[in-house]
Amino acid sequence: MRAVLIIVGLLFLSLPASKEAGAEGPARHGMSMFGELKYPPGFTHFEYVNPDAPKGGLVRLEARGTFDTLNSFTIKGSSAAGLSLLYDTLLESSRDEAFAEYGRLVESVAVADDLSSVTFNLREAARWHDGQPVTADDVAFSLELLKSKGAPFYRFYYANVEKAEALSPYKVKFTFKGRKNRELPLIIGQLPVLPKHYWQGKNFEATTLQPPLGSGPYRIAKVDPGRSITYERVADYWGKDLAVNKGRHNFDTLRFEYYRDPTVALEAFKANAFDFRQENTAKVWATQYKFPALKKGQVVKETLKNGNPTGMQSFAFNIRRPQFQDARVRQALALTFDFEWANKNLFFGQYTRTQSYFSNSELAAQGLPSAAELKFLSPLKGQIPEEVFAKAYAAPKTDGSGKSRRLLRQAKRLLDSAGWSVKDGKLRNGKTGKAMEIEFLLVNQGFQRIVAPMQKAMERLGVTVKVRVVDTSQYINRLRDFDYDVIVGGWGQSLSPGNEQRGFWGTAAADRPGSRNYIGIKDAAIDKLIDQIIFANSRAELVAATRALDRVLLWNHFVIPNWHINSYRIAYWNRFSRPKVQAKYSLGFPETWWLDNAKDKALKSAQNGGK
């Protein structure tokens, strides 16, 4: 599923053989791909919420960069933070199950026995913020609008959804085409539903700062273009008492304040300009959270474990560039990254080297391929790297000294074998004579100190290296146009990978502007492995196919793997409380937290000198 780490699934029961093909299955309150649902019909709330959490108060949140549009569904502009709060989806993901969704806009869902369609029965109480009902026409309209005028991602993601039909005012059917795919009903379950009566006659593809109409728990209250956006809780939100919403959306007001510079943002947090910060930089976490409010207990600093797959963060090569098309070159350049030195000297030992595109999960390849994996890999012999069958992948390891001559000698041998040699002090291609030049395109200044040692090591090999840091808007535009050599690329993963893998690594996405195939992979073998994941018939088959894909991606050396941590590093002003049970797959802030009036009063009193 999508890299926003959506954790979903679907329950498919075997139906009697007498049922005709395409017959609608039984209507159910939720879906799960390869197992039973945790929450039964009639459940009252998720386990990881406080159903009696008080409502009220303001939470101030941090956002980075800037924004110039309130439409997050198109490719134009930079959209504001928090816009998903405006919209309901058909189903709601459970954050403590690996593959489960429950009715949100719908009260029941039925999947055809042959997976050719899914039918949703909408809740008649669902309303847009202007009071009009949410209907099957809105749902069908949303699919067509996103596919025809939304960002290219949607056309690709919903490519196998043939049509959506409003069977009645509150019943909608989606019909699928092509090979039957267990994940498609899940994907449709996450469809954001848009109001037909609002968007008809408007230019959906244009940027806009006009607050759009939604049906969700919040509406836009105030917009300061590029600087802040404020949401207010909808007091009469139609879905506030649903089991999937109970104990959630507790703040009356959410305000996102924008900061272009992370250092400025941290100082603003220390000055109580916003309430909550999730830290992503090890050095900052280790050295910069030492200020009076923290020592006095006015700010809380915590590390909370999570069960999420960490995916792959990396220095990603754009193999559309000629200098990166040989895997030996990519492997050689990867040897210039001394993770052990960086972890010791830059990260304060907080990280683990990433060895898989599906790290921190059972989906990660380990050891040599199993018999189940070989079922998918063996037919691809001659099309995939031979190391897949003979070796377990392991990222290069050093003694942490920062002076690994052994790895640089190995890199030189690889470059020699690929036809590159040093002439006049520059690494040149033996056929064209062209010198190798590489630009690292960065949006986060913090990566400069990580790239710097790599730059020196590459220059010792004769490579000319430039490091360019650009603002968010320029970075997004260059990513969309694939205008870069190397970036810090990230692909989040769920426990149920599927269609989104086509967008990450599939041939069809390689030349599609705005796609997440940042690398530019066009590989028939990889396309086949992606299909094996999407059309897996069991959890065991899904795991084996995913591990097979993992091996092939790793041994192609498309990226220089970075690092990961399986916990959240958070700091917040001590005015909140949270549920006793933390969701396994979500931090839950601000979704399930609430303003604790007693803590808030004590904090204000302390800041006012006890008055």
C-alpha cells in the first residue's frame, strides 16, 4: 500500500461453489487480508484510544518549508500541512493490527467472491460541512476526478479500477479489471471522498487558497499563506460517535506554524512557540535538548518504541544518468560511505545500518533465499544479479576510523572493471573520455556533514563531487522532473506491500513526472516480482515474494543504504495526556492525545512565576 505507512488488509472467505462468478460476498463491518479482525461487529472504540478523552484546547504544530495551495490532490504547488483532516475515507485503518480496516463513511462492505468488485454501503448520516449528504455519486465522482485530473500518482494507483457505479444513493460498486488483486478493495477503502457539488465547474488542477469543502472532523479556520494554517474541530461532525472515531480528534484547534530552517524551528520550540516536536536528527537529539524548561519538567523528552517497518532511506542514484547505469559503478560509490564512523561521530551511536528495503519487519530478506523465495527467483536467472542466489546481502562495514583504504581499493577495482580509470587526476570513462561528475541534491542542510566525508572519499577516486542545498519548492520541482544525480531518497513501507511497489520500482512509473521511482528503474524481472507481491494468495506467499524483491533491489546497488531507528524521539510541552495503550503502528499525536487542563494550568503557573 502507500508509503505514508498505511497498515490495512482484507478478509476473504471461501464461498460455496454454487455461487456464480462475481457474486457479491457477505456484507461485513471491516476487512482484513490474511486473518480475522481484532474488533468484532458492534465494537465501541479502538483499544489504543481513551473513549472518554476530554475535548478542547489548542495544539500548535510545526511544519517545514512553505505552502501555496489547499488542494493536496494535484501535482501543482506545495500543499499545506494537515489537509487530510478535512476528508473522510470509506474505511479507517486500525493502528494496532497489521492488515485491518473498519467502516468510516460506510457501514458495511462486500467483496465479490472472485475479487472482481467491491461494494460499499454508505452511512446515510454522513454529511458534508455544508449539510448536504455524502452520496454514492460523490464516491464515484471522486475516483473519476482523481484519475483524470489528480496527480499522476492516482492514475497509476487506481489503474486497475475499471469503473465506479452508484447503484443507489447510498450504495456504490467498484469493478476491477485485469488480474485479480486482493489489495484493490483495500486501496479503494482508503479513497478520499470529495464533494461533487462543490468541485463541479471548478478547475481542480489549479492551485487555490480557497478552503475546500470536506466532511471530516476538522475544517480550515484561518490561512496565512506560506506561514501558518489553522483548523477548527467541527462541533457537529457527523462521524464523531463512530467506533473508529471515538477518543480521537480531541483538540478544538490545530495550528501548523511553518519554519524554513530546522535550527530556527528548534529554537522556536524551546521558546514555547509550538507544542510538540518529533526529532529526526541524532546530533540534535543528543546535544540540543538541554534547556531550562526541560530541566524544570516543563518539557518532556521521550523515546517511544514502535513496530513500523522502517523502509529504506538512502542516497539514491538516478540511473537515468549515464554514469550510474553500471551496477559496478554504483557499488563502488557505495563503498565511500563509512557508516560506522558516521554513527560514532555524527549520530552518537543511535542508529542501525539499514540492510533491507523492508527493515524492522518479517518482510526483510535474511540469509540465503528460502525454497519459497526461490520459487519466484529461479525463473529469473540470467535476468537478476547472480549474488541473489549465492550471498546474503550485507552493507559494507568498516572499523569506524574513517580511513578505510581497503574499501577504496575495492571501489577502484570495481570502477576499473566497469571501464573507468583516472587520467589527469579525474576518473574518466574509457570509451567516451568523459569525467565522472556527481551532484548531491539536498533539501536538509543537516545532510551536508554526512555527505562531506563521502565527497572526500569519492574525490580520492577521481570523482568530481558537488553538494547543492536548495529550498523546498525547488527541490520538489527537481524531483518531479528527475533533475538530479543523487538525492536522499526514502521509501516507507507497510506490513502489506502491494500496488505502491509499482510506483516505487516499476517500469511504467520510471518516466512519469512526479512518480516515486526516483531511481529510474526499468527492469522486467523487478516488474514480475512486484506482480508476485500484488497477486499473492496467502500471507506466506506475500512474505516470500517481498523478500525476493528485496534481494534483487539490494544486489542491483540502486542506493547507498542509510540507517534507521525503531522508535519515536519526541519532546513536548507538558500540557498533554495520552491513552495508556500506545498503538503498535502509530505515535498517535495529535490524533489520540488531549489537552490535560490540570497540566496546562500548572505549566502556565510555572511560566508566570507561580502566579
